[in-house]
Amino acid sequence: MRFLAALVLWLFTTVGLAVAVPALWTQMTVVDEDGYAALAASAATDPRLQDAMAGELTTQLVALGADSGYQLNPQLTRQVADSYTRNAGFPGQFGQANRIAHRWMFTGAVPTGNSTDQWLIDVAPMLSDPSFRATLGSLDLQVPPTLTVPITVDAPELQPGKLRWLATWGPWASIGAAVLTGVFALLTLAAARSKGKGLTALGVSALLVGAAGWAGIEVGRRFVDDALNRTSGDIRTVAEVMVGHAEDSLHLWLTATLLAGVALVVFGVLVAVLGGLLRRPGRDRPAA
């Protein structure tokens, strides 16, 4: 009976861990606005994203100049954009620019002038950078407070605030999953006849979850590609790089889970061996 109880609790622990790891990662990296901005800033250190954003900023600045009656030199503008996206301040500004996209999806905040169902980033802060100002010289070219660029095409399933429910309940769900997993893990240890075997079993849980997570990412690539097909041009490259950095971040979490599993298995085996050695002298003592 005790073995059955320990087995059921171990299963609950494994399922809880399988929910808690991706839930915590999603909350801290995607749902949380600061976490998402940090992810975007990290992706902005990638040369592919820098080149793509330089191309997009060139397009936006040349179009802005044309609207104001100026013919900007695309080659010169691109050189300035390349220099800007490679300076130390670009990742932070790119992270800030992506906050508008995050708010659109998770809070329903719609930028002024956006009447379409599109996911947008705000490039105005980047075009207002002193490097562009210096190049424009005496041109009376005013960058508007907000200049949004669509990340996706119009789609009926993409609506402002589509993931508001996730922003509301995500923190509670992720913390709850983590707490329940910890409780089930402690109960599993308490129910196990051997603490060493109990620790080893928990290590196996972590190994299973880590391996399943890696496999799940590979399976999910098809759905990610379908989402990326909603973008095109330089913005598609930006989206691809950001998705790649998100995958790398999740891979780190799963790798940490695997390493924790290995550590628990090794520790559990050591505890079991030491426990056996400590019990053996008592067994070998001849009866009086």
C-alpha cells in the first residue's frame, strides 16, 4: 500500500513538474512585459536581427522623408542604420520598442492610429536616436511620437487583448503549479520506504520532463513556422531571430531541469548506498 501511494504521488509530481517548468518560463519570459522586453533586447544582439532592423529602419526613414518632401539617399541612410543597430544602445531601445507589441496582445492597448488587427512594434524611439538626427543635419524632418510597423498581416484571430486572460491568470497558475509540485515531491519522499530511492525517483521525473520538453520544442516547430508565415521581409527575419532566442531560453530551462534530475539521481543512489551500508552491520550481528 505504501508503495502504491508513493507511486501515485510520484506520478502527480512528474505531471506537476511538466506543467510548472514551461508555465514558469512562459510567465517570466513572455507574459511578463519586462521579461519580454529583456528577451527582445537579448535577440537584438544577433547580427541577423541587426541587419534586418537596419533595413526596416531605412525603409521607414526614407518613406518618412518622402512624406515630408525630402529625397533621402537610401544607401547613406542604410549606412547610418547599420551603424545604429550595431551600437551598444540598440538592444535596450529595441526591447523598449517591443513593449507596444506586448501590450497590444496582453492588455488590449491599441496605439494611436492603428485601426487594423495587426501586431505592431514602435520604431519611433529608434528613429529619434541622435545618430539619425546628426545624419539628417538641417532637414526639418520630425519623427512622430509613435511610428508603428506591423509584425503580422491582418488576421481575424489576432485581436487586441487576445491573451489578456493569460496575463491575468498566468502568474497564479505558474506559482500554483510550482507549489503543488513541491508539495507532491515532499509527499513522495515521505511515502517512500527508502529516501534514497525516493530522491532517485524524483530525479527520474526531472529527466523525463526535461527530455519531453526538448522533444516538444521540436514537434512545435511546425506551428511556429505557420505563425512566421504571417510575416514577410525584414520583419520576418526579426521574428525568426526572436523565436530562436525564445527557444534557446527555454532550452536553458530544460537543460537545467535535466541537470537537476541527474544530480538528484546521483544523490539518491549515494543516499541509498550509504543507508544500506549503515544498516548492514546490524543485520550481520549474530543473534544472542
